[in-house]
Amino acid sequence: MHGDADDSAWSDEEKLLIRMVDELHDSAHLSDEVWDALAAAFSVEQIFELIALVGFYHTVSFFANGLRLAPESYGVPFPRVCAAISEWCTLGEPALNVGFRPLSGHSI
């Protein structure tokens, strides 16, 4: 999927969920605007479950990244990033795999 949270590919409900995840990720807080929109679309129990799910994925990513776990061999690889990160792409360097640094002596 390419684009941003406002892309027409997302339904209104999906856009709201993306806003919720972005706010929790950026500030560990939900604005009144997002909370009110969530309350209009979901029950309190569903909102609780959504917040818990976001927290669970943060916990998993903290462990995976903190322990520098290698991706599973059967998993779909993360997209390679090259765009405007640096001059590397114009110098012929390989694209970067963002967000993962293997332990010393290990390769991806």
C-alpha cells in the first residue's frame, strides 16, 4: 500500500484507526477529536481493545528491535527504502532496510 492515511484507498473507519495509531505512537495520548470520533464509531470495549492492540505491537517491536532479532526466513521482507534519505542512492549504494540493524557479525 502506498500513500498516506488520507489516501482514498482507506475507508473513513480505517482513516480514523490510522489517526488513532499515529496519535498513540507519537504522543501516547488521544486527542479529544480522535476520542470523540472513536466513540461515535466504536463501543468503549472496542476502543479499549484497539488501544491494547496498539500497545501490544509496540511491546513486540521494542523486544524485536531491542534484541536485534533477525526477521524470520519465511517472512515477507520489509520494503527497501532509497528515495530522499541521503545521497547514497545517487552514488550507487544499496537501498537501506530501515529500522533493523543486525548484531555484529550477523547479516540479513
